[in-house]
Amino acid sequence: MTALEARTLIVRDALLHVTRSRTIRGDVVAADGVLTQVGSKQQIDLCDGLVLEASGASVVPILIDSAIDAQGRGTDLELAIGRSAVFVVIRGTVPTSRIGEMLIVNSRDVLAVVLEDRVVTWDGLVAGPGDPSPNWVGAWTDARRGMTQFLTQDGRYSETRGGHTDAYTGRFWAHRQWVAYLDDTGFWAFGQKAEGALYHGGFVLRRTPIRPSLEPFPSKPKRSCTDP
């Protein structure tokens, strides 16, 4: 088992955003990607788990409002027992206005990112890129807003915005319907697939064939020995 592989996770003594409008202080326990305890402090002895002492930090569920609306389910991804363990642990307090719309967090402030049973980062350790599913790798485009995001097999991404290639670049971790991005400039962002689209930061991205004009890193034509 590697440093970030564990069946049980505990975040201790944090401010928990159990709903958009309600917070409580306590612990969060997750087992096999599902929340098993939320709220009261837990006395659990772990032999193969991860524990994060998070006093002064906040546990925020990853909510992508546009994806939730597309599924017509209402807000069902809050912190509650039996729900999927999909959350971020952030230093300090987090305004509710940042949750759901566009949660972007400075990498210095992120203590943990959990996507169900995959731990992306935990207490300073960051997981390797893994092997992204073919369902994720490729080009995703929001034609209305002029953005294409390229997800590559090596766990890297590049965004073309308004015709400018490499507007944002970095690493990504995709797991089931979730994706976490760590930009090269030093911030975390998040996305969710729903109803065939990828929802991220206000964009609605759909799979598109990679045409030469869309390639993020166009290759320069090779010169022959007869060229001047």
C-alpha cells in the first residue's frame, strides 16, 4: 500500500460544511469512498488509515452546481452519512458563495482532496497521475465560450481559451465522474461529468474530435536539407 492508499480516512476537528447554509465542528470519517461519520469527534484506532488534524480548517463538499442542475437531482452531494466522500479540506474558513459556483483554491491552502475512494492529496502528499480512463482522455470543448480543454494520457491538461493555446496547464486526476485539477500556477479547481458533458468553472464542455487546428501543442514543420 502506498502512502495515499487507505480504506479509512479521518479528518479531525474541522469546520464541516454539512449543507450550504449550515456548518458544524467535528470529525469526518470515510471508508471505501463513503462517509460513515460526520460531526461528533470519533475515537477510532487505525492501523491502515489516514488521519488529518484539521483544527482551523474547513471541509467543503465538491459541488458543481451546473452538473447538479443538469441531472435534475437537487443538491445531494453534501456532507452526510452514506453519501460519497467527495470533499476538499481547506485552511481557514470558506464563504458559502464559493461553494458550488467556482471553487478555486490556492495550493498552499489545500490540505486534502478526496474523490470517493481516491485520495488525490493529503497533508502535503500528492498522488501520482495514475492511468486516466479513455472516457476522460481527449478534447473537451465549450464552443459558446471558446474554450477547449485537452486531457492527455500522462495526466496533464492544457486549455485553449479564445484561441490562445496553453492558457492554463497543469495536472489532473480523474476518478469516476470527478476530476481535480492542479494548475501549474498553483491553484486547485474541480469538475464533474454529467449527462455526457464535463462541467468545470462555469464551462459546459463536450467531447470533440481532435483536429489539427485544435491540438494544444502544434508541431512545427520540419525543414528539408534543400530549404534555404
